[in-house]
Amino acid sequence: MDTGPQPKSRRYPRITLPKGILVSWQVRIERVVSTVTTLGLGGMFVSTPKPPAVGDIVKLVLRLPEGDVRAVGAVRDSKPGRGMGVEFTKMSPDDRGRLQQLLKRLKC
């Protein structure tokens, strides 16, 4: 699923995931598991019927063969019934390395 034209302000390109990857995310006390439809080093689009509001901070955990990737992100786009665009704001170097490995593998 394409999320439309990518904003010029995006630092890293995102790739569309054919099958999607599951992500656990938390905003305030609510915890949800959803599907990631696009992913890049700078963020992701998460399919969810009830996305948080723009500006909300979310904690994220991607479960990958390379190992879990944990991050904190800010909701930059919220589309009720579709999902949310999240920009990564905090991620350890190890988690970033696992994400880079995944993106390399998916581009092949």
C-alpha cells in the first residue's frame, strides 16, 4: 500500500513492505499491535484504525529476525481509518544497525 507522495522534508526514503511487519506501539497507557506498511531509517507508516493525534509520542517495538528494534517516535501524520506516519526521534545505535540490516535485505 502506497502512502502517497513523499514530503520533500523527508531525510530518508521509505520502502513499501509487501507483507508488512508487525509493530507493537504504546501511546500513554494504550498498547496496540499493528502492521507497518512503509519503513525507512527516519520513520514508518503504521496501519491502524484509530491513530493517535499529530504530536503524540509513541514507543515502538519491531520484532525482526535480526532482533527487536526499539524506538521512540512522534506522530507526524494521523489519518483516522488508515493509520499514522511516525518519525523516529530516539533509537539506540544497536537498534539503528538492526533496522539498517533489515532495509538492506528488503531492497534486494
